[in-house]
Amino acid sequence: MRSWDLRTLEAEAHEPQILSTGDDARTILLFLPAGEELQEHEVHEYARIVVIEGEVEVVTPEGERVSAGAGHMFEFAPGERRTIAAQGDARLLLLLTPWPGDGHPGAMTLDQKAAVRERAAERP
């Protein structure tokens, strides 16, 4: 068994801490200082974000806004974009499933990665 006290585990801004990685999921602890944000982004996996401490505002490109504090959980489908802004210092737990998701570079073969690089090189 492995266990973590997510409220006291050391977490630093701009340094996501991977707590666990398996064939089915990756779990990451994030610290987001007050006034900072995770700019609009998406991942290849389902993303579940749990607010452990602090308060955040999550905004979708469609303009949906949700302010949430400790104990709140968000779920996003693969490719679903969002921005997360810390209203106060925030400690977040991010769960990505399945790991890695379809289209994630970690799930690609070397041939698939080479094809992606070739397509990128062709762009002006």
C-alpha cells in the first residue's frame, strides 16, 4: 500500500509532482499560487481535478464559469479545453485516465511519432 496526506505533502509552484503512474492512470499534485492560472489547455485523457485547498475558478472556452473550494471535483473529457485560475493559493489533485490516452505521445509507436514530426515539419 502507498498513501499520501495531500494537505501536507510538499508542493511547489510550477513543479507538478507525479504521485503515481500505472497502466490505467496517472495522479499528479499541483500547487497553484494565488493570482496564477493554468492557461487554456487540454489533455488526451479524462481529467479529474479535485480541489484539496484554496479556491479556483474554472472557465471553458464557451464561457461556462465555476468557482470552487476544497472538496470540489471537476471532470473533463479528453480534448475538453479549460482555464484554471487560483483565487487564493490552491492545492489540486489531477487524475488522468486512461494513462496514456489515445493520441498522447507516450501511447504512440516510434513510427507514429515520426509521422507526426514529418507533418509538423511540413507546416509553414
